[in-house]
Amino acid sequence: MTQSIPARLTPAEGRKFAFTLMAAFGVLAGVGWWRGSARGALVFGAIAGAFALGGLLVPGRLGPVYRAWMGFALALSKVTTPIFMGIVYFLVITPIAVIRRAVGGNPLRAQRGASGWVDRHQAPRGDLTRQF
């Protein structure tokens, strides 16, 4: 899946991007303040304020910041997605398969024998009309 990051942002897209990051960094500032970290709250609050000003004053000029942020997000997803999928596979899918195997469940109905053929009944002619 390849998506290109747009070279320019419309003012509406720039405002949406800026206000989203302003809210996210504002929440981080609030968490820092709540936990008693004045320095963390100040840093995240300043970043939130910078995004608020950028979104209000020059939303169309946030293209380079947007491209950098999306590039970082893409690089981060290349690392975290395989880790997350591996965790899901080994902690969810594999135990279910082991339990089904132990209990005797066989979703494919594959039986050991001379043939893998499954007999089917002959469909009546009425079932074949107006299929779609």
C-alpha cells in the first residue's frame, strides 16, 4: 500500500492537522501537570501552543511539518505493525489453534483415508434456476 504525502496542504487540512496535534500535545501537557512534572507540562504545552498558533495564522504553510510528521508515522508503523501482529498471532491465534487441536476440532474436515473426496447430494433442477 503506497500513499503519497501531499506536497501542499489546503488551509482546511492544515487547520485540521494543527488542531489535532494541539489537542494531543495538550492532553500530554495535562497529564504531565497532573503527575507533577512541571517541565514536561511546559514543553508539551508550548508545542500545543505552537500548533494552535500555526493552525490559526498559517494553516496552509504547515506542509513541511505535516510531511515530517507523516514520514515519522510511516517509519514508526514499519516497526510497530510487525511487532503488534506477532503479539496477536502468538498470544491469540496460536493458543486457539493449540486448544482446538487438543480437543480434536478440525475446521477443514480433513480425514486420513484413501481419498479426500467428500460426497455431495445431487442438486434438484429447481435449485439451479434464477441463481442471481
